[in-house]
Amino acid sequence: MLDVPKGHFAIYVGEEEEERKRFVVPISHLKHPLFQILLSKAEEEFGFDHQMGGLTIPCAEDDFIVLASHLING
């Protein structure tokens, strides 16, 4: 497993298990309303049983990248 810098956490993003990719994001993203929508979607789909061994977000990678750049750039 790769190291995660202080103040960040790792998530897995993708709609299908074999497509999921690991991203490291700042903890500050957790309080953003758009990110909270993704967390709710993950809770609905997985509950607390994340097959990848970490938080899994069930959305298309491209959509997540757009959201992440929006959060970073404001």
C-alpha cells in the first residue's frame, strides 16, 4: 500500500470493481457538499463493507476528476 500524506486519505473510484483507481485527496474535501453527495452514494451502495479495503466511491473516474479539480480550483 502506498503512503498517504498527513491531512489526506485514500479512496477508490470507479463504477466497476475492475475499473477502480486509487486517489489520495485532502481531508478538507470531506466537508464540501458535492463530496458529501458522493459519500452518501457510497453509503447507499456499500454501507460499511468496502471490498477494496478502503473507502470506495461508485462514480465514473472522469466525473470524479472533474469534481476534484472543481474542489481544488474553487
